[in-house]
Amino acid sequence: MGLVAGLDSSSVYTRIVVCDSETGQVVRHGHADHPDGEATPEAWLLSLGEAADGGVLEEVTAIGVAAQQTSVVALNAEGAPVRPALTGDERAQAAALGLVDALGGRSAWAEAVGCVPQPGQPVSQLRWLAREEPEAAKRATAVLQAQDWLVWQLLGRPRRWTTDRGGASTTGYWSAVSESWRHELAELAIGHPVALPDVLGPAEPAGRTPEGLLISAGTGETMAAAFGLGVGPGDAVISLGASGSVCAVHDEALTDPTGTITCYADATGRHLPVVRTLNATRVLRGTAELLGRDLPGLSELALQSTPGAHGLVFLPYLAGERTPELPHTAGTLAGLRRESMKPEHLARAAFEGMLCGLADAAEVLRGRGVRIDRVFLLGAAADLPAVKELAPALFGAEVVIPAPADYTALGAARQAAWAQGVADGTLGEDEPPAWPSAPGETLHPGDAAAVGTAVHQQYIAVRDETHPGAFD
């Protein structure tokens, strides 16, 4: 049994899983929190060492690294960071808007790289650095993401930097269409030319450590999680955070002049187009607070109502919305009649509205030819009984609620197993290890599919009447 390890360096911790390279079975794991305060690359490395204490990496032959894809490490000519790591936050909002204007609008960015700058992206953070800390920006000669920097450190700081196409696709200056860096866009952001990593193929190793351990290409956390879940063509991942997202596996890069679709690459050679909403569990939490319930209580209440919530429709745009693009709008409650003014109907409308908003996002992808037959539903709210009952019919697909696991670290380990298999001749460059998809509860639309369609159509009618042309 060969052993491989996957590292997940998130914004708050480092997790390590050690797996059987053939089956993906987890045999060991480690964990360490990151220190409080502004992120420094050195702190990530210390956390990694702490997570590996106690022999976690014994007998491991290959390591994969995934990390927070919004972190940026700008290096000077000596290879030292010019400042603590830049991490994605809203302070780069003005920088993102400035970049959109500087290139000639959203469609110009979509055509150039497959996405429109957002505050959390490296391209926007480099723009913020150039505007707010110009002296630090001037000293920067190379720009890496978190996983790139960690791989470089593990390899003993060789003369070149590397990344993979998945991580590169999140930067805002790598083109998902041409699969190449757009150096001029990185220069537009920071104000002068900077070196960028070599982009490796999915199964291509970055190199070996001084001790001989193979290090795979590394990738971003979204790509690693998808690889760890075992998604493939026909699969989508829907995440229920305060906001929501829908990403799906597709064979082609999808450019979108409106910027609704963000075109990422995945860790296997395919693509991961993503559509985001601003409103997911924030809708449930707001409704629960209004009704004096917690989320399980809201779910229980919702199931006392009937499909369609007695005609009550909740457009869940509580924070404005990205899909459709309605940044200055607010939520709408329609269909109020005396008989519908009951707590259970409002609770049901909140769940239906949240899920219909995400179904709208999924339909954007389906409208561009993306097949969605199975949905992996992530987030704490995915376990709520009301979500489980409503989601398959409203999404029009089989829904899997994955069992809890470190899927990002598992994806990094699977990448390492692939690179190791190619290196020793047991795997081909087009055949990743056949690890099983994530286990979990599987739910089917069944006889409720027609009811789900009717509920969604009721939602669409109110949406289009309230916001005509929003999806044109």
C-alpha cells in the first residue's frame, strides 16, 4: 500500500490527510490552527509543520497542496514577501471596479480571461496593493498564490515557481480560453511587469523535496474540493453559505459577456464554470429570526406548509443579487392573502425562495449546455429536513448530501496519487486514480419532480413581473 498526503491550507487552519494511493482510504490525519492576526506565509509553513507532528507523514511518497485561492504572496528580487499575504476581502472593492473600467468593461474582461474582477481575486488585490502600498508594490518582482508558495517552500525554493491551471484560473490574469497567462493584465493591476509561475498539467509533478518526496502541481481549494468529492461530467456542486454558488464540470471554457459565469479550470483538465448568488442561508437565518425560531425549528415549521407555500413567493434578494444582476434591489414577498399569512407558509416560502434562487443559477449553466444530472449539496443547511425534501424537485436532479470529510485535502491527496502514478507508470496522464465519489445520503426527485417544476414556475412568474428583463 502506497501512501500519499493532501494538505489544505485554509484561511484559518492547515489540515493533512494521508491516504492509500489506490483506494483513497484515509489512514491518518493532522490539524493545526493558523495564528491570529494578519496572514503571513511563514505562519502557514509553521502551521503545516505543527499539523505534521507526530509522524503524520511517515512513509508518504507524494504530497499534494491546496490552499485558499484568494491569497496572494508578492515576492521581492530575493524571494522574500514584500508584506504579509494579501487575502481576499471587501477592501479591494474599489480596486475591482477600477480594473473593470480600465480594460473597457465587463465584457472585455470576460472575453480576456473568462471572468470579471471581484474583490477577492488576486488581480484586484494587486491593484489595491499598487494604490494603497505603492512602495511595497514597486518591490514586487513575482506574484504567487498560497499553494504556489507552499509548494516552492517544500521543494527547497528552486529557481522556478509552479502552479496548476485550476489555481491560475482564479487569479483574473490567466485565460481559461487560451489557457495562458495574460501578463499585461497582471501588469495593469500592479503597475509593472512581474514574474508568474509556470502552469503545470493536472498530473505533472512540481518536483521532489530534498528528501525525495514527490510534490504534485497543487491547486486552489475549490478545484481540490471538487476533485475530492469525485465530481465529473453531469455533476454540480451547490454550496449553501450566507451566499450561494453553483459550479459544474464542463469540457469547454464558457465566456459570458455579462460576467454572470466565472470560468474556472478544474484539477483534471476540464473546466468548472461557477455562478454565484448573494443570498442563501442568510435568507433562512433572517426568516428564522423574524419568526423566533432556530434553523431546525424553521425547517420543521416549513414542512407544516404545502408546496408553493399557499401562494406565498419570497424573492430572496436580501443583499441585492448577482444572479440576476440586481445589486441595489431588496427582497420581495408576494402572494399575501389572509389565508397565506401564517408562520408555516412564510417559513416554506423562505426555503423555496432560497432554493429557487440557486435553481436559477443552475439554469444559467444549463442554458449554456452544461449538463447537471446530480448535485452535491454542501453546507450546514444542507442537512435540514426541509432542504432535503425540497431540493431534488426544485433542482430537477439527484441530490447527494456528502458525509462530513476533508474534501479539499482529499482532492490534494488524489492529485498527489495521480502524479505519483504517472511517475511510476501505473497511471496515465488522462486517468486519475479511481477513488470513489463522496459517500452520503442520496435523494431523488421521484414523483415530486412535477410539483417542483410548478413551484419554480410560480417563483419565476413573480420574479419576472417584479424584475422584468433581469434574465434577458
